[in-house]
Amino acid sequence: MDTLALILVIIGAINWGLISLFQFDLVAAIFGGSNSMLSRLIYGLVGLAGLYSFKFLFKDREKTQ
């Protein structure tokens, strides 16, 4: 699960980087526009992966204490 979340977060980061630098939404281009159901599913999965990844912030703190 951690690996999948990391992959999705990386995809999201690359997509946001492309949007900011080139105004190009890679997810929308691949999956049929930003309003298509498949694109919205990918955006949702990336968002959930980002929320899931919060656990990585606190993982090291739990081990050291």
C-alpha cells in the first residue's frame, strides 16, 4: 500500500509541475479531459494517496521515542 501511495503522489507531483510550468495537464490529456470520469478517478486516487502519505511524516517520530 505504501508503494502504491508513493507512486500516486509522484504522479500528482509531476502533473502539478507540468501544470505550473507548461499549463499542461497530463492526466487530462491521457484520460480524456479534466471532467472525464476516469480523470476525476485518478485525481481522487492521487488525493487519497496524499492523505495516506501523512503517516510517513510521523513514522520516524514514533520509532525514535
